[in-house]
Amino acid sequence: MATATLTTKGQMTLPKEVRDDLKVGPGDQIDIVKEKGRYVLVPHTVSIDSLAGILGKPPSGPMTIQEEEEALTQALAEEDKRIRAGR
């Protein structure tokens, strides 16, 4: 079992063995998720291999100006919603 000590500012350093197990390093983000009354550390990092195919099939041609505007409007609305939700 690894142990970390909280500073007066509420900060802690993850022990090396935990960082190694989570495969995280400087600048990486870690989500802290509450599950069944316990907190779980979940690396916010994603391997490049796990991203393959998440966008679906590539489009067959260039977007029209109208399609670009619609996509941008939707992306901005989703980002605004995410920010307002605190994520």
C-alpha cells in the first residue's frame, strides 16, 4: 500500500510506484471519481491507439460553408455546456 501526505495547501505527491502503475507523469491529469463511497484515481491520459476510429468513417469530400458553420456551432455549444457543468 502506498501512502501520501497532505500539505497545508491540500496538495499531495503521488508515490512513484502509484505514478508508474497509472503511467502518469508531469503535466498529466488524473480524474478523482467517487465510486461506492470510495475515491478512485483514473488517469485522464489516453493512448493514441485507443483513439483509432472514434470519429467514424472520414467524410468523402470537403464540407460546405453551411456544414462548417453548423459543425462549429454544435462544437461551441457542447464546449459551453461542458464548461458550465464544471468538467
